[in-house]
Amino acid sequence: MKKVLMKGNEAIAEGALTAGCIAFFGYPITPSSEIAEYMARKFPLLGGTFVQAESELAAISMVYGGASTGFRVMTATSGPGISLKSEGISFLAEAELPCLIVNISRGGPGLGGIQPAQSDYWQATRGGGHGDFQIIVLAPSSVQEMLDFAMEAFDLADKYRIPVMVMAEGTLGQMMEPVIPREKVTQFIGKPWAINGCKDRKPNIVNTLHLSPEFLEERNHVLGDKYKVIKANEQRAETYWTEDADLVVVAFGLMSRIVKKAVMEVRKRGHKVGLIRPITLWPFPVEHIKKAAETAKMFLSVEISMGQMVDDVRLAVNGKAPVEFYGRIGMIPSPEEIADQIIKLAEREGF
Amino acid sequence: MKIVAQRPESLTPAKFHYCPGCTHGIIHRLVAECIDELNMRENTIGICPVGCSVLAYDYFNFDMLEAAHGRAPAIATGIKRILPDRCVFTYQGDGDLASIGMAEIVHASARGEKITVIFVNNAVYGMTGGQMAPTTLLGQVTTTSPYGRKVEETGYPIRMAELLAINEGSAYISRMSVNNPANVTKTKKSIKKALQTQMKGLGFSMVEILSTCPTNWGLGPMDALKWLEENMIPYYPLGEFKVKEAL
């Protein structure tokens, strides 16, 4: 198909529509609002549902209701909105309702700012809400991936009956790049658990209350077993020049593209540096890091935060090599700045 | 032999967990009878709240969903917008609807969501053990208003039916009571009217039902009915507050 120029937020909305999403429930928040605006323009023409909810709490609850009917539904917001939606995300995870949740992230804590950030990493990968649960988190690094990951998110959500988050820095939501549109999805898996009226079958119940302690434990094991399968099957990352790397930089999202430029520059200057770009933030690509840790002498996590993903890098490296961190918040590190950091480390360690 | 009374098809054979003298059971039965009589069981989706009726999914014999505290009207919105020909109702208590879920109920009404709300007002948080509700009466003793509800500290009880009747999106709003057989009959008629309002696509509908909580009021079942009549009805007048003309 012919390439079209699209804004990241529009690409994610277009990807969702292409994947057969029929309803959007959301609340305006910068820098994600274009997703809601795009859906508000499209759904009346397509025959889908757009509701501007009274709050983030109501929006995620509408998603809960919508997802329980078995249709593909979504919401989009930014970090402060995810904080409020965390109640509903916990319910969605336990009720095993598939849906797409988008976080076009900005800096915090509190109201923070509207500049791009990656400081919602813990919130996204540590559940955010109450109870033992995980959601799949995909981190696109281009406008094309905003569209593609929205589609993949719905497939993963249906496959595992799990909410899936696409998390991207505000920059990715706001910037424009050429995008190849995809074929419309028309095949969907059956959802015999959906609540849509009990004609010719026994009533279905969507519920997260388990008063029996034995059954509550059983339910947590059911979820835990599912998470193990996802961890085994769905870890995704891109690796560059890690085979001979003394130093492996780890970065996700748009940040990884900036880091890639820095790594290429540093390699030109003779230092053996590689890059791992996690695509799934949960499940974290432990296997990719583990493999690199067999030969690498040092890791460096570069993030637009005070250092969050670095925890997961350390867990995956498991003491095999030192793990350093470099990050900015509110500001985005430049390729030159990162290259300087890498060279400083390389010279200090004698790589 | 002729059958003169039996369990509605819309109720399961499960035994209610409600306390002796609690009127939730009567209200469950009325809802079930109305859905049976309108021949909508296989087309109905019910949403239960957090509160004493949290387990209503065990009692209603059709598709059910259990909501987060106060969010039932938003969840109902999500379902109804996607499946507009289904009958979607929420069943909520006073803490759920008039406190933590105030934004959700007001906006569902303002948007004119074509859903029906069964609002059970017993002036107290039942399941958590008798704390003050937004509908607790002045002077009423609860575990969090142990010296009686005082205006200076907690303001006034909220009249939800009157409040929601103001919204243009509300098509049918009433307040009923199940304190005696005559009122039980009137409540049933009102529930049916509310469900019909929804199915005709006229807008938002709610029946507020004054109900007893003998356990947390510290009264026997008969005394609780008397207390409701003498204290709740004067503050919460019965009747229809909004009936959209097309009805």
C-alpha cells in the first residue's frame, strides 16, 4: 500500500480501527488527545461507538463493559490518567477481558509536565493497580509501529485474554512520519465467555469477587500460569552489534532510536558498543539481556526517567556485569550527550 | 392442579444470603418478575454493585457482570452502546450510587443512557457493617456517626431521585418503597415502566426503592418496616418525579 504521512496518535487510532476496534471510551489529556479526536471523527461515519467519559475512572469502566461483550474496544490517556484507570485495569486483568490501553506518556510525578517521558515504566510493568497481576506492555519506536503495535496489541489481548498497553513517549504521539497502512482485520477468535444475552446457552458471569480463600488462590494461580506462558512466548527485543560488544546500551521507545545514533557514532570511533531495544516492556526481554551478559563487560540503561527500567536490566544481568544508568527527565538526552556518556564509561573501563 | 405462584425464571434456585427482614430479596424478585413478564430474560444483562447485593450474579438467571464500587452506570454504558438492543440494568445501593459512584450516575443520566437503574436506598452501608451513607437520615446512629448524623459535620442526606429528575436525559425517575404489600405492587409497576422506558429508547430510567436494613439499624424486621415508614418516607417522598411524555 502507498505510504501516507501520519501523526503518531493518528496512526495508533488508525491501527486500532484496522484491527476491528469498534468502540473508544476516553477522557481528554495532553499529549494523547488526538487519539480521542480521531475516533470522534471516524466512529460516527463507521458506525462505531465514541464516548467522551466524565472521568478516567468512567472511561476504563466503559472499556470494562465494552470488552465484556467480546468486541474489540480501547481507551487512550497519559500517565495521570493511567493512575486513575489503575482501578479498572486491575479488574480487567482479573476478569481476563481483552482490550487496548494506550499511554502517550509525559513527565511526572503529580501533574508533572507535558514533555515526553518514560517515567511510567514502573506503573506499566508493575501493574499499577492492586493485586497480583500483569499486563502486556508494547513500546513502539516509530509512527509505523504505533499503527502496527495497536493491531498486534488486540491480537495478543484476545489470544491471552489480557489487557494490553501500548506505551509511547509523547513525542511519538505528536510527531509525523510516513506510514504504510495495513489490510483490515476481518477474522476474530470466538469469545464464548462474552456477556451478550443468554439465548440458547447458560448465563455468563463476568466477576472478580472470590470470597472463598481456596478459590481466590486458585484464580491467582490461573493468572500466574498464564503470565508464565506469556513470559516464555512473547519476549521481544531488537539487538544491534551485541555479539562483540564490551558495552551494551539498553533503551526503549523513541529513546532507542536516539541511542542507536549515538551507538553508531561511538562504534565509528572504535569502541565496541551494542544496543538492545526492548519491544515488550512486560514481559521484559530477559533472554536477550541474558545472552548479551555472557560476553558483555558492562551494561548502560538510558531512559527518560530517573532510572526505572534499569531495575529490570539488573535483574536480567543477574550480577554478571555492572549496570550503569543515564537519564534525563523533562529533557530528552541528545545523541551527542549519550555518545559522551558511553565514551566516558568506555575510557574509564578501558574498552 | 394449577400453579398459582412459582420462582420466576429470571431467578436461580440459589438461596439469598440476605439477613432476615432485609428487603433486597423482595426487590430481586420484583426485577425478575418484570423481566419474565416482558419476556426479556435471554436479552438482559445485569450489573451488580459493591455492597450487600454484590452477589446478585448468583441469583439472577441471565448474563451478569459484577462492577467496581460505584462504576456500574459507566460499565452499563459500555455494554449498551455496543449492544443497543439488549436490556441493560444496574442494581446499586446508596453508598455505591450516591457516594463513590456519584459522577457515574449523574453523567449516565445527563447523557440519557438507555439503561435502567434499580437504586436500593436503606440509608446505611450494609456490607461493611453499618457505616453512614450519603442517604443516612439526620440524627440516625451508624458506626461512623455514633452520636447521630449531625448537619454541622456531615451536611444533609441526598435525595437522588429529585436530583436526577432535573437532568434532561432522564426519561423516567421514581421513588418507591417495599414497606407494605400495596407499595410492593406499586414498586413492581414502576420497575416495569422503567424497563419499558429503556426498551423504547426514551432515555435514562431509575427506580429508587426505600429498603430496610434490620441488622445495621438494630431493629427487628417488623420494627424496621415501621422505622422506614415513619422516618424515611417523610424525608424521601414516594412517587414519580419524571415521566417522559412519550410514555
